[in-house]
Amino acid sequence: MDTTANKPETMLEVRDDMVIGAGLMAGAANIIMQLARPGVGYGVVESRVDDGNVFKHPVKRTRTTLTYLAVATLGTEEERLAYRRAVDKQHMQVRSTKDSPVKYSAMDPRLQLWVAACLYKGFEDVYHVFAGRLEPGELEAVYRAAAPLGTTLQVREDMWPADRAAFEEYWNSSLEQVHIDDTVREYLYGIATLRFMPRIVSLLLGPFNRFVTTGFLPQRFRDEMRLTWTPRQQRRWDRLMRTIARVIRPLPRPLREFPYNAYLWDLRRRLRTGRPLV
């Protein structure tokens, strides 16, 4: 794919062009990356906000996460502010107790910066897999456009690394704080193998989802999860991704963006009708 042709002209168009629904295949891998930082991992595992628990409410939790990605990448500033207020009400309830092995708060902007960095990293990796490599200038434009992934919540604009090179420095230094213990690993393995889904779905699709998830993970996170990955598996994964890419590249934008555009439509409907956003 010639990534220099038909370059987007505005930040909104950059984000639009980067939103690829097939990227949901990388969703479990991105969750693993986020929760690999202990404060985030235990914040999720120990959370007492039951309606945000993917094992108890998989549909609602999925809607909340995908709506956040949709509004951060495709929504307006007013929509992002409204969603921030709704998510903050949930996050204010997530904090460590005296019995927690690590101290955390879901309102901690440093932890939210890590989560946002993982989202951006996944955002970029998905584009590279399904649409092709970006030239340095294009990558910089994409990076600037992706800032709302963090600043939609508690991350201040001055906390978001100034450019793609600064982001790389932040990312590499933050890897020193990555650690997945047995408790968080078991939780994440359940996500990778779809244990939150009905048993028949987990049995049929769990091994495939684990394969796809492992393929999207950087090696550091595979090691933390104790997931093996061989050159033969890499070749199989590469062939699968190339096949999917050939299917999605020629799609019209609305189909390429699905289901993110559908979740954004649902958010706007909820705003109009006064229904809860999360």
C-alpha cells in the first residue's frame, strides 16, 4: 500500500484514516499491556465496581471500552468531556485498600498515562499490520492526532510526550515498571482465552484468540505472560494478518471503521436521550 498517496489534510482526517475496526483483534493484547503495570493490573483485578467487570458484565464492559476509543479518536471535544465525566464517576471508586499488594488509584494521571500510551502503541501497531508502514512525517501527524487517547481522561496535555521520539523514550523507560504476577496473569489469561464468554465460545474460539493475542504482543509482554511464540507461529500469524489486510484495505471508510462508528452513534443517542453513558 502506498501510504504517501491521498495524505490526510487535517488532524480529524488523520484519526479517521487510522481507525480500523479489525484492530479489535488486538484488543486482548492491549489489555495485557495496560495491566502489565501493577497499579493498573490490581486496580482492575480488585475493582469493586462490578458493572465494569468483564467477567460479570462482558457486553457492558466491552461497550464502555470501545465507546471510549471511539469518542477519543472520532468524537468532538464536547463529547469527550461528557464521557470523561461519566468515566470519572466509575474511576473514583477504584482505589487500593490496606490489603492490596500495591497502592493504586484509577484517578492517578501517571497510571492513566501508561494506559493511554498502551492504547496509542496498539493504535499504531494495528495500522502498520493492516494498512502499511507510515513515513516519519505521517507517523508524527498520527501521533499528534492521537493525544486525546490520554487527555480525554486525567492526563494533562503537558504530560503527553511532545513528539513521537519523546513517546519512544517514555515507552522504553516505562517498560522497567512492567511486571505481571500470578494473580494478574491468571486474570489476563482468562481474557486472552475468552473465559468471560459462554463456555462453548471459549472452548471453540479461545485457542485462536490466544494465538492472535500472542502475535500482537511485544516480546517483553509475552515473557511476562509466559506465552511461548515460535518462528513457525510468527509465519502463520503474518499470513493471517496479510489475508485480513487484503480484505479490509479496499473497504469504504464506514465499513473499515465499524464497530467504532456504531459505538459513537450510540454515545450520541445516549447524550440526546439522557441515558447513562457507561
